[in-house]
Amino acid sequence: MSPAAKLAFLALGFGLALARPGAALPPGNLELCARWQGAHGAEKATLANRLGAGNGLTKNQRFAEAQPGDTHSLYRSADLRRLCRTP
């Protein structure tokens, strides 16, 4: 890899690191995040699964599938909180 390419990747990395949390969320995610933060039970799990699937978050168990009425999200709660935090 050339030095110029390394510098470009480094600059891109710094740009991503300095981006405000939540700033890159599409408008639909902002609403889903707000609803997820105030939800409980099966509704919270459903919203979390929509957010996780739509944003490529890490599942708790690799090949798990959501079932209607689940009260636990398929996705890691720390990842969901990080996705939905506001500046």
C-alpha cells in the first residue's frame, strides 16, 4: 500500500472517530431509536431487532431468528445504546 493511500485511510479513520454519535443515522432510525428508548417488553425487542437488522449490528447468537412475541432482542444492548445515543 502506498504512503498516500495509508494517509487517506488514516484521515478517513479520524473523520469517522470525530463524527458526532447519531449524526449518521437516517431519519427513520431517529424515530425508531426514540421509540425503542421508551418501549418495554415485546415492543422493545421488536424495535431493537428492526434497528439491529437495518444497521448491521452484532447478534447475541450468530444465526438466531426473531419470533413473534419475543421479549429479548437478538442484538447486543450495548450496540443498540451506542447506535441510539444522542449528542
